[in-house]
Amino acid sequence: MEQGRNVALASLSGVGPVRSGKLAKLGLERLGDVLWHFPLRYEDRRKVYTVREAPEGEMCCVKAMIAQSPQLSRARSGVELVKVKCVDETGTLNLTFFHQSYLRHTFSPGDQYVFYGKAERQGRGISMVNPLFEKEGEEKYTGRIVPVYPLTAGIHNALMMNLARMAVDQVAPTVEEVLPLWVRQRYGLCQQEFALANIHFPQNFEGLASARKRLIFEELMTLTCGLAMLKGRRQHFDGLTFVSHSPEEFRSLLPFTPTDAQSRAMEDIFRDVTSGQSMNRLVQGDVGSGKTAVAAYGAWAAALSGVQCAFMAPTELLAEQHHRTLSTLLGPCGIRVELLTGSVKGAGRKKLLQDLARGEIQVLVGTHALFSQGVIYHKLGLVIADEQHRFGVAQRGALAAKGGEIPPHVLVMSATPIPRTLALMIYGDMEVSIIDQLPPGRTPVSTYVVGEDKRQRMYGFVRTQVGQGRQVYLVCPAVEENGGEEEGQTSLFPAMDLKAVTTYARQLQEQVFPDLKVGFVHGKMKSKDKEAIMSAFASGEVQILVSTTVIEVGVDVPNATLMIIENADRFGLSQLHQLRGRVGRGKYESYCVLVSSSRSETARQRLRVLTQTTDGFQIAQEDLRLRGPGDFFGQRQHGLPQLKVADFASDLELLHQARQVAQELVEGDPDLMRTEHRPLRRRVELMFRDNPDIFH
């Protein structure tokens, strides 16, 4: 049999074609794959108890002797039971096995076994149902720390342990050591082979901790090396050099004084666009921190340098708001700002595209229509993308490609606040500016979690707010793919779809608030209809606006003081925080009510985080911990390889150290081509195998 990592699992004893097909669902096809399929958790089965000492109600190991031959019986329902009486010097252990009649021939009086199961107290003895058992002297799954693996239907943990043992014995000794000796010494990291053996079969929890630390560090360092290599390549692109128009000049045009954080971000942009190299910068800040004003500086600097700016937003609604904001800010300077979305059609679109190609439009705001076929720029010098996690690298690239021989500068804005170290990781190919101050005058929003039983009281509060001249948002979740409810949930809208939003708005108008004006808005409405409703809401004509999350990045209505979010448990915390940011924009006290009928205590606990803090960074950290980066950013959008052992949220200290080492390595050897770095380069290429072009 071929030895080592390339052994096909199908060829191994106990696997075969059926099980190998199921293992393939876990991404396991060869023995080498199993080595990197790490346990989810571990069960400590090292302590073997006597019958008297066995902890009641807990999983534990008990050693006892078979006292008499097993008894087979059948219950009335036809279920076969095998009952076995065992003893030790302290008491009796009674075992019951369901649907395992063959066991009556397995146990012989006088034989000693170790049993692992839940101990239930029974007089002076204990009982166990369907315990795992091993004959004394033949223990493989008892008397030790046992790994518990991610599984799939038809694959049991015992098989995974057998395969892991083969992988550790045959493959682990052949794996290249990727961490240089000086790195292992500096951070007290164990060797590769020890780490791989102990992540699967730890002798003790100290060895497991050492193995985890080493493998987490290695994984994060491999990732950061790849991102640093990618960043190094991008930094070498020549960029358009803008005429030197400083942020001081721009500030005098603003109707307000920018915060220090906004000013710092503008200075960062100024340095980038006058450096002669291509800018690739992320401006990150909480909801309402003033990112648009910072972006406006970039657009202004581009126009004054004789190049065009494309400003891309994730929704037509937000594109329309940015168009209004930028027109107001830049129009008085003689800068022409136009809007291009899918709704712009016919002669108007044709004229706009002609003017764009002639260079008569300096700033074009829009959705993904900005990089569609037929949109030709005269000289594109700056691309601004709002809400980075909604745009993949491909969309940014398609727009950047319209810039001709010299790529345009790229500025990305994100309202998803994440810790700085993590931002540098997620956006590893970008420089990061963080706006960590809110403009003065923002009112804190009081947040509450309520159940379905408080609905009438909540509607009474809506009426109170409207009676004081204020306005209310009421947000419903988008349709779930399966269209169903979570277990134990009930609601007015079992599958919240387009019809449900409109139906709910009509119910509120006709049955709950017949004397008030209720409007609704959703993503599938025609642009002019959305615009009309939003305008009516902004002017105060509509008092209650029922909406999907289309308003998450919607218009600014200072008079709106109450945000109600239905089925709040279906949203991520960061998304809820962004929705909450739609209120509290004026001088009035503001509120956010999270409605959830989920019976899950975990879901309620998660929502309570929002009642305790308005710090977007803290909320994002919790969101990341609960949901993982794949859900948090959208795996495809953030483009990071999937991590096997590291956790962005809880391994931040190791992340910081790993990133420091990666920078040192890549600065000294940009392509990791030195002999001692080749194993690390091979590991980086393996990690980034889904996008190999980034290293060529």
C-alpha cells in the first residue's frame, strides 16, 4: 500500500467506496487531508471511577466486572433490550443496551471492562444506557483525552479517530517545518510534529494548549504572509499623481467642522493621491461617523486634478442620497455630479454616457451600473466604494479596469467597525484609516429587547412618539431561503417576503394606526416610487415607514426617533447596530426596540449585547465571536481562505504577533524564495490555492 499523505481513503481498511464518498463531503479524500481535519472538542476520559465515586448525571468512565450472563428481553413495543449486571468492590452497575441483541454473546462473567456513559444513581449502585465499552487492557477510547471530530451522516467518531491515528503516525513526520527556528524560539512555540500529534491525541491539556498555540500562530502567520505578499505587489503599481489640494482648502467648503478623526483620514488620502503610487485605502467608521465627507474630499481632489471619480453604492437608495450630498457639497465649486443607476434609461442615459465619455461629468455616483458595458470614462482617476463587505474584489476590479493604463486610486468605505488589527487582516491588501469619533450632537439611542407579548404596548409607544411629532421606522427581515420559521417561533409574517412587507404595512394602516400615515419601501420598488416614499418620510408627511433592510444604509431623517426591528434574532448584531444608527440623528431622545419571539436563550442573550453598548467596535467583536468571519463579512466577499484552527475574534494577541513576524519575513524576502522560507511559501500557496493568480 502506498504510504503517506497521498494514500486514498477509499483504499484503507474499514473505509471503502461508500464511506469514502461520505468523507469527501468533509473535504477528506486522502490521508494527508485527515491530518488537517482537527477535532471540534475533547472529552476528558482519563479518570476511571468506582461505582460509588461515579458522578451522578455526568458522562464518566467506570471499571467493573461482568457479574452474570447478559439477559435478552423484548419490550411491548417490540424493542429488544440486553441487560447486563456488573459489580466492583463498591457497588453494582446495571447496563441497558437497546437494539443490540448481539451483545448477549459479547460479555462473559468474570471479564473486566471500562464503560463510558452517563451515570444515573440507582440505590447503592448506578445505571448506564448504551455505554461505550472496552475490555480492560484493550482501551482505545477510554482512560484518555478523546478527540471529537466534525462528522457527517454515516461517519462515526471511532472511524475518524482510527484515520487520524494513521495520519499522525504516517504523515505527520513527513510534514515540512514552516516556522523558522528564531520564530519558534521568540514566541515559545513547539515543533510541527509535536503540534500535529497533540492536536489529535493530547496526552494532557498542557500539550493540547501548546499544540493549539503553535498551529494557530502558524495559520495566522501563513495568512498574513500571503496578504503581505499581495499587498507588496499592489503597492508597486504606479498611480495618478493628483494636484496638491490639501484638506485645509476643502474644510473651508464644508458647512461644519470635521472631527479630528475625519481630518486624519483626509490627510491619509492626500498623502496617497500625491505619492505617485496607486491608493488602495479603507476608511472605516461607525454609523454616522462622517465617512461621506471624507470621501467627498477625495472626489473634490480628483475633480481639481482633471480626472473623474466613480462613487459606487450598494443600493439605489443610498446612491441617490450620496448624489444629493455630493451635489450639495461639490456643486458650488463648479463640480458636476451625476447619478447612474439601473433606473436611468433611454435618452437621459444616452446623454449622460456621452457627457461622461467627453469628460464633462467629474463625479458619477451609482450602483454596479457604474462598471456595466457601455459606460466609458474620459479619465477615471478615483473609485470610491461604499460598504466594502457588499462588494467583491471582482466588482472593484471591473471598475478599476475602466481606468486605462494607469489604474485609478481606490477608496473603500465601511460602516462595519472591527478592531484595527483585524481590519488590517481582513483588508490585508489595503491601508486602513479609522474614524473613531462621532460628530458632536449625536443622541445616544436607548435599546430594548421585547417579546411578542409586548406588541400592543409597543404600538402604544409608537403612537406616543408620533403624538410628539416624531417619526418611526419599522424594519422586517428579508425572505429566508427556506421560507420557514425557526423552531418555536411565531410571528405575523411566517416567511417575510415582498408581499408580507406590503401586507404588514396595510394591516398597520387599516387595523392599528388608521389615523396615521403608514408608508412602505423595499428593494424591488421602482426607484422613483422609493424616492417618493423616502421624500414623504423625510418631509414628515409619512409618520411610520415599514421597510426591509434597504434603509440600513438609507437616508438621513433627523426627526425619526424610534426604530422597531421585527424578528431581530434573524439579523447579525452589526447589521442591527447599523439599522439602529438610522435614528438618534437629531436633537430628540431616540429608541430602538428589538422584537423577538425566539425561545432560544442564546438568541436573546445575543440581542441583549445591543442594550448594553452603542460602541460599534465592541458589538462587532461580539458578532465576530458568535458568527465567525465567514458569516460576518460574507465568505465570498472578504475572500479570505477558510481558517481551520484560528479564530479572528479570540486569537487577537497571536494574530498581532503573527502579523509582526509576517511583515519582518516579507520585508526581508518579498517572495519567500530563500531556501529556509520555501516551506512557508509552499504553505502560503496551498492556503491561497483558490486564488493562485495573486502571487504571479
